[in-house]
Amino acid sequence: MSTTPLEINPTDVQQLQKDGAAMLFLDCRTDEERLIANIDQSTHIPMNEVPDRITELDSYLDQHVIVYCHGGKRSLAVTALLRTKGFTKAHSLTGGIDRWSREIDASIPQY
């Protein structure tokens, strides 16, 4: 089992970006939520579709996969699933896109 924490806060994600870490933002919210707000260049796979579409993420197996939803609950479940499939650097964004908007990118609408 990986010792990498399941959750990661927005500031730590931003530091990974500054350090040039290879990563994927995975949006596991609904289509409707994605229309309201999203993190630029994120990949969208709704939570209920992840089990059937997980092979789409195979090229990110050794990279940081930052999973986000609105507040962090759904993303934590998706992160746990990804970890069981070998994504040892999968992380749930603590506080979701709502916290990301408050702390990192205020241009993202809150809902």
C-alpha cells in the first residue's frame, strides 16, 4: 500500500505545478456541474463512469492524478478506486473545486 496521502490541499498542488511535476486534473463531477465551473485543462469523467473508463487514464499511471469534485467527498471515493488500480500518485483535492476557487483561482465561479 502506498504511503502517499489520499488527500492533497490546493497549495501543495500548486507547488507540484511550480516544480514541474507531471499531473492530470481529473474532474469527477456531473456534466451539469462542469458547465458551471472547471479547472483549465482538466479531464472530465463523471464519478459513475470512472470504473468503466479507467483505461482512458492508463498513460497517467505514474503521474500525479489530482481528482476533484465540488467539495472533496466524491473525489475521495474516486481516488481510493484509482489507488486500487495502481495509481499510486492519485490524490483527492481537499475541499474540491470550491476550495481551489477560494485559495488558488478566484476566476473559477463558486456554486
